[in-house]
Amino acid sequence: MDDSRIVELFLSRDESAVSHTAGKYGTKLRAIANRILDDPAAAEECENDTYLAAWDLIPPNEPRTYLFSFLSKITRHIALDMIRKRNSSKRSAVFCELTDEMAECLPADTPGVEDAVEAEALSALISAFLKTRSEEQQIVFVRRYWHFDSIDEIAKLTGFSKSKVKMMLSRTRRDLRERLRKEGYTV
Amino acid sequence: MKNEKWIDVIGGIDPNLVESAEKASGNDAVSSRKTRKFTGFKRIAVIAVAVILTVGGLLMLNANVRAAVLGLFVYQDEAGYQRVHFEGSDADVDIHDVTIGYIPEGFAARESTEEDWDDEEMNPDGLEYDSRIRQVLLVNEDDVGLSAYNLLNNYSPEIVININRAGEIDWGYDRDAYEMTYESTINGMEAFIIHQVDGIENTTIQFSDDKITVNVWGIGMTMDEVIKVAENISW
């Protein structure tokens, strides 16, 4: 079922919207959560909480053309909140790895959701930067830092060698760092 | 604790970017280009040759090796990276990344032997011995080889030059591009060095004693800087 039809089900308060969403995106949402939490049971809880949140958020939102990104953004928030609320020091190895990588190119005082305006501005800047890159570079970057794909997974997805994927990510992080510095950020 | 708020910021990027990446699939691979990685033995040997040949008087190689650098040209590869390529005499193009380095203390150069090919550490891929391939290794007094990766990362060369030479080679593989990548530091900058050898159809790999080709590629350097480095290579 396409995203637009699923959103229609949400809008008409048809509960089958959740089962259709789960069928289409459940595995991916769980995978994203598990990469942050490294806990399959918690990841499943995250997934279910995502559907509840989506039910509350659609309407007024109507993510007809970007349902997956809408849902996965919720999942990411929920997963990170779980870590924070549990005051857990346990982080998945993947999450730690990505945090280290992002530390190369994002400001040390990167704003979070509590600084919504600043966070949004930085997100917009990063989006603008990514749009100046080739489609290949965009895909590799987003698969890595949004989807939490491993280097291996990205290599298989794209057909690039692992070394090339690593190189592309390194270059993109380096160029993002330079772009942010030019915009006045301290990186 | 490191700042984990990157996840919120990345989470707020344009959803169209996320959707595009989500739709990328293996069936429509972003890159259809085949690559085969050099690993282990060949990687060690190729880099080792380069380092040795750039350091005058430190050769244990055939004294007839001569470089005939007639010129250089700049081209752009498939990934959009600009490269400078030196062409030796009328040799067919042989593309290598260029690294300038030095032999670390305690190591010396020697030409590889058939026994090296039988060594699992030297040749983890179990490649078949090919007498036409002449390669040089950097070894210490215990005859333990120095891997290219360690060389680049532990000895921090200024820039590393990689020059390869051997007889005409038919690798016996499909005529695909070969690629290997190393991380290193070049002039204080993070860098990757890619060694790429085109397939025989387009770029016949011709090696002989008097033909050497060098490819200079500097990450984060301007083309002028790259050319300056290449022009200052001493033979």
C-alpha cells in the first residue's frame, strides 16, 4: 500500500493504518531503534510507541510523500529518549561509532530538541549542504547517519567498495565541517 | 559524554533526502562499476616499491630501472576526482596514486620471492605466484614485512609516492578496475590514497625496466599544489 493511502487511513481514523504501517515499515523502524539501543525488546517497544505517536500526529500532519522519514524521525526521538530517561550509559557500538564520526563535523554544542530553533537552523544548513553533493554522496551520508546503516550494508546497497564508502563519508564530513565553519559555527 | 544531539539535528534534515536514500536499492545499485580490492600481499608490495624508488640510493633493485617522465596531464575520473598522471615515455597509461615517503629506520628493500607468495601473512588472498610480477617488499632484519597500512599510519610520511614497475602483465582476471584505499596523513590533512589500475582494454598495463608511471593525487590540495609535488619528484 502506498504511503498516501496509509496516511488517508490515519486521517480517517481507520485503525488498520497501524497494521499497514507496521507491515510496510515495521522492520526498518525496529532496526533503527535497535541500532541506537542495542536492545531488541526495547526496540520493539520503540516501534510500538512510534505507531501511537503517529496516530496522535496524523492529523494534523499529512506526510503523504515522506511517511518513512516522518516515522523514523519519531523512532529516533523515542529511542534516544529511552536512553536518557533510563539514565542508561549503555549505547550500542554503532551509535557510539556514529557519534564519534559526527563529532568530526558538527559543533560540540550542537543543539538538540530543547533548542528547537537552533536545531532547525542547523538541520536546514546540513540539508542545503547535502543538496550540493552528488546523489551518491547524499545517499551514502543519509544511509549512514539517518538510517544507521553499517559500512558493509551501504557498500552492498550502493555497489561501492567498503573503502570507497568510507572515503565518501570522510570527505563529506570534512566538507560539512568546512561549510559550518564558514557559516560561523565552531567545529 | 560526547554530544549525542547530532541525532536530533540529522533527524531534522529535509525528508526528501531521507526518502531518496530509503528508495536506493541494491537492484539499481548507485554504482555499477565493478571494483576488486587489492589486499594483503599486492598492497604491501606496490606501496613498498613506490617508497623505495623515490629515495635515491636506497634501492636494492635492478639498476636499469629508469624513469622517463615526459609529461603530465590532468584528468577527472568517474567519481569526479581530479588526478594528475605522468606518462612514462610512450608507455601505455598505468594509473597509480602517488605517495612520497621514506624507508623507516630498521627496514630495507628486497625483491619478493616465490616463497613470499606462499606466506599466508604476505599473501592472505592466496594469489597464485606470477613470475612476471616483480615486486619489492620492505622488511626488517627479521625479514618481517612492513604493511603498507602501518607504513602510512605509523611513520607519517610527508607525502607518499607509489610507483610500480614490472613486466607486461596479464593479471588473468576480468578487465575491471582495481582499487585499494589507505588512510594516511598528508601534510597534516586526513587523506585517503586510492590506487586504481584500469582494465587492460583501456589502459594496457605495460611495465618494463625503463617505464614508470606516476599518478599524483592530493586530497585537500589544490591542483597547483599537486602538480608542484609531482614536478619535484626526484629520480
